[in-house]
Amino acid sequence: MSITVEVGLLSGKTAILEAGLDEAVGTLTCRAQTALRVGQGRLVDSFGSLLDASLPLKRANLMSGASLTLHISRIQVQSAWHAFAAILGDGSVVTWGDPGAGGDSSAVQNQLKDVLQIHSSGRAFAAILGDGSVVTWGHAEFGFDNSAVQDHLRNVRQIQASQGAFAAILHDGSVVTWGLAEKGGRSSDVQDQLKNVQQIQASEGGVFAAILGDGSVVTWGDADYGGDSTSVQDQLTNVQQIQASQKAFAAILGDGSVVTWGNALAGGDSSAVQDQLKNVRQIQASHHAFAAILELGSVVSWGDADHGGDSTSVQHQLQNVQLIQATGYAFAAILGDGSVVAWGHAEFGGDSSAVQAQLKNVQQIQASRKAFAAILGDGSVVTWGSFLAGGDSSAVQDELKDVRQIQASCGAFAAILGNGSVVTWGHALFGGDDSAVEDQLKNVQQVQGADRALAAILGDGSVVTWGVAEPDGDADAEMGEAGGAEEVDGNMAEDDDDGEGSGDGVSVAPSGMAGTEDHWDAAGSVCKFAVAAEKRRREVLLKRSEEELEFPDEVDTPLEIPARQRFQRYRGLKSFRTSTWDPYEDLPVEYSRIWEFEAFASTVGDAYVICVKCDNKDYTS
């Protein structure tokens, strides 16, 4: 026996379908999606109740002539360090990337139904289902294994994650935690205090801070990084919001004052500026510093100076500040007139002087780990910071027009244009080169960034990814740090897990490669693993040099840029023939990694003699 039902969309478009009573609701849903030419969705009856896709139609109490609505939800993509997880329109989940970091959910796939939210702890995912239960997968130590607390994970309202642990707020205001104990996965010491919890903030260092209903705060995790707030506990009253750096916290109180705790060098000690922290409106954090916007638009910063903790050099410019964005090492403030003021580590976004004249009518700023990208009012883009992290967009500057939004990975940017296409730049291994998937990037609605990859959601609900899907130690070394690495005394220590392989849209050169077709020694270059991106940049420079050779006596002088800025890198010489200058000045930073020997052969010989004298061993082999 069969019945006839009408399935419609919220837009009003409908389709008449005939189905057997023994047919599953899920099968009818698929047929409706095909007939209406839409992506995945869920069927809802005339009473607004969601139909279980696994039930046959006769058990769903459907009768001939029934009217159903196909609800289409936009795909939601969540990222871990080396993997992605997407919630489809029907509430199911698709994952990809490093299998050991959440890219493989096959073990729990049959449980991933009616998923509402997904959160990541770096190498594991946790999904909240419609019934309030939780499903986890990924790396066991990073929160995949929640067996010890599974019975307690009921009626979950919200989940927060550190880099290694999860904390779930239940509907009764209590909290359940799991994952690495040292990263906040164990809250037993404060469990009796975790009542009527309203929200939780987490730091990358592995510490959680919970705001209770009465405005007080409870913390747990690594004591040195903010897990122990006893020294300021009596000050933590009427807390409105909390911001976290990697190793410290800053809380805004109801009266606009600020209380900080955690590692003093990472912003946990604000005593030097405490008398200025009044009427605070908003706080932004870099890795080891904080910047607070006051009610009148001025800014107060504290923490590590190399991470933006010292803004004294630009303090007079920080007036009428509307918004602050941060890389890991610097801050950039948008002023009321649309200009930008930057401070912090000069190479990683703290110095915008080279593009200052272009930073006008700035609408928004996006940040990678070490670079900034600003969208101007006319839809163009201005970038600055480390060129390895997207701070140099010159190779694609002509394409960056009518930009609507920008998203970033650790070391690259992706801009969505008005026509739905995408322009990328930055480190190729972090998503800066989309050439392999460029023809697929049409009608892009949204881009999501992971540590080393980017994912674009298209208008038809499909997803396109590019970059490196799994960890690559050489790429991390090139960036100077790694996703999932913990910074200790200025050095980055990577976890022991190593992945192999690469994601879509990137060609990885072997580490021993040398002598490419343009005679460029890739093995000796800082970009040896991003040959394609480097070649593209060099082509732009080559074109410029050819123009300069063709017109050697002409210099471009744009009318909108004052001559004192256009020629600030030039120097006047009294006599070109007799005047002297340092031949090593203004060399790229990379040159500092090269050691110069006046006589290399004799130096080697001397070293050999010294070694032989020390232990009489043969070093010639």
C-alpha cells in the first residue's frame, strides 16, 4: 500500500511524492531532496515535530494527503588542528583529515544523528545531540575517551574545550570534565563549587575558568597558567566576562575594572597598569599579552612586550578605538576614522608602517598566527606581518577586489569575493595555494580555517578543502611554531604524534629537493616546502624587475602617497662615486640565519685539528 504526501520548502516550493508505508522516512527525505533539488534536510510534520529518519512511514503515523516540510539547515563546519567535522542539513556528521586527530568518526558514525553542535579540543571532537547526550571521537588523551563520565553527560547545554580537554555545562548548572588531567580534564578538586555555572572560558594552556550565577569564578587546570586563582579570589565578584591568553586570564567586573591571574609574563600580572584599568569595555588577547579598550576609546595593554604588552610607542594614536584584532604576537586597532594602529612584534604584525598610507576606511581585520589582513571600504585588501603567514599579498593583489569576508588558517588567508570565488595567499602548506581546487571554488558562502587547511562551504551545500590535512613537522618548523604545540620558555615543543600525507590542493616537495626548473635551490630556501607559492611570488617580482629594466630612470610616484613615504627607503648620497654605505644593511631577516666565514676551507681545517687533538678520533668520514 502506498500514500501520497506533499513536501514543501519554507520558500513555498512543493513536490508531490508517492511512497510505500514500509518505506523509511529517511528514504522519503532523500527523494524529496532530489525532487526539490536541494541539499540534505529533515522532514517535519504539520505539528512541527521532527520525523525519525529510521522509522517506516506507517510508524510515523503519516496518512495520504499529509503535508510535510523539508527543513534545510546550513552546513556547519568545525575544525581541529588537523581535521574537520561538518554537521549536514539532516543532523548527521561527516569528518575528514588526520584519523588520529578526529578525521575518522567511523567508530561512532551510527551515534552521530540529530547533532546540534560540535566542539574541538585540538585532536578530538565532542558533539552535542538533540537529546542532550554527547558523542566523542579522535585522540583518546585529548578527550575522545569520555567513558568515565558518559553516564553524567545528560542534558548538556554547552561545551567548552581547552587544548586537550572538554568541560560540559549541564542544564542544572553543574559541570562535567574529561580529557587530559593537566589540561583541565579533571575538576574533582573544585566539583563542589561548580554549581549554577553560566559560562566557561578556556585557555590554550589547558585551564578552565567558570563564571557562576552570583558572578564569582571557579578555576581548574595547570596552576601556573591560571588554574589557581586563590590569590585574587576575593576580587572576583560580579564578573561579567573573561578573556584568556595562552597562560593567563583577565576578568572584567561589573564596575569596569579588571582582575588578572596566571603566568605574570603572559599577562597574569596587570599591577603596572591597574590604576588605568577603569571603565573597560572589551579585552583582546595575543599569546602572552592583553589589550583593553576603555569606555572613551583609549587602550591599555600589559603582558609580554614582544606579544603586544607594551603600547607606549603608539599610545598617543590610540584614541577612539572601535575594535582590536590580534595575531599571536601583535595587536591591530581600528579607529573611529577607519585608520589602523598596530603594535607588538614588528615582524609578526606589530609594524604596519610599510602600508600605513593604505590603511584608510578599514572595515574589518582578520589575523593569522603572524600576519594581518584588512578589508577596506572599497573591497580591497591590505596585508602586513610575516610573509610566511600571509603578510604579503602582492602576488594576488590585482585579484583582491570586492572582498566580502576573509578567513585564516595558522599561516594563510582566504578571501571570498562578491562573485562567490575565493582568492588565497600565504604559506602553501597552510592553505595559501588553492590552485588545485580553484575551479571548484564557485558560489562560496563561507570559509572555515583549521591549523593547516581551509574548507569552503558552497551554495549547494558541498564542501571543498585545500592545504595539508595532517601534521607536517617541517612546515611547523618553517612557521616557527606548531598547532598543538605548547610554548615553553620561548621554544615550541610538538607532541609526539606524526602524520603522513597531505590534503587536497597542495603539492609537497621532498625535503631533499634541489635544482628546480628555474635553478632555484629549494632545499636551501625557507620556503622549500612551498615551491608553487614561492614561484608565483617570484614571477611577480620578475615582472616588476623587467619593468624597472625597461624604464631604469623612472620611479612610480602615486599621487595619493606623499613623497616622504614613497621614498622613505631611499637615501640621498652626496657623491654616488665616493660616498660609503654599509653593504649589509636592509637585508632580509632570513639572512641572519646564514653564517659568513672569511675562509671556509681553513675554518674547516682548524676545526678538524681541534677535534683530533681532543679525542684522537677520525672525523674525515
